Amino acid sequence: MADSLTDPAPRPPLDLLRWQFDLTWSLFEYHLERLEPDDFLWEPAALCWTMRRADDGTWVPDWADTEPDPVPVPTVAWLSWHLGWWWSVAGDHAHGRTPRERGDIVWPGAGEPTVTWLRSLRADWLEALDGLAEADLETTASFPWQDDPRHTVAHMVAWVNAELMKNAAEIGQLRLQRAAGEPLTH
């Protein structure tokens, strides 16, 4: 008899991708529930990318079309905006909507507004996933590879899972680092 942990039963790909997403989200939710408004704009290093107020009161991300070297350390604010940007566009593609431009993605601000926004993006993504059939996974993805036939909708869903995993880990690490306080000097 096979042990279910070492020899799991085969799962349809869409079920497996959804399981992976749900697992990743549950790990992210641990940090979302604990984020404080002051966590968002905390700068852990001298060289940071963050969100800055524009003259009209909206938030604008630090940005460069070519990634600088060294890469600035992003704040939770910047990471949450970045997550919202790519996930909004992925959701647009998955739902067949006209994809938004980077400048159209508005960060709602530190604290609960951003947590609520990210949770709404999750709900939108789950609606897109629930609308997929197994056969849809084999169709060419329109994002993020601009209709490259080597990349399918399954690749896009797996990419969203990987990006969410990465951004959740980055946000969680920054939250933990800030909560732990200043580093000790020796």
C-alpha cells in the first residue's frame, strides 16, 4: 500500500495549481494579518525603493526601466504595489479584460487599505481560476510572455503562484525584520 505523503495520488493539473495557490496564500495570510501600517514604509537599508506621495496625493512607486545595480531593497509598500500591479494585469488577461498599464495601478496606502486590496485581487484571481477548464490550461498564455506558444495558461497560473510565493516571502521577511528591531552591533 502506498503512503499518501510519499506517493500521492495523481491530481488533475488545475487542482494541483489551485492547491499550490491556496497553500501559498495561507502562508501570506499569516503576514497580512500581522502587518502594521508602519511596516509598509519602513526602510531597512539606505538604498530603498518605496512608494512616494505625488502632488495630487496619490502614491507613486520608485521605478527604473533598467534595473539598477545594486538593486534597491524594496519596502513592504513597494512590494505590495508591485504584487498588485502584476496580479492586476494577470487577472485582466485571465478574465479577457483589456490589461491595465503599470501607471494605472494605484496603491491604496499603508495598512488595511492595501491588505483589503490584495485580498480583493485574490478573490478576482480565484474567480478566474474557477472559470478555467482543464483544456484551457493548454492554450497559449497572453501574459506574461506576450502570446509565446511555448507558454500556456498553465504556465501563467504557475508563474502567478511563484510570484506570489516570492513576494509573500519578501513581505514576510521585512515584517519580521522590522518587528525584531535594530540589529545588534558587535
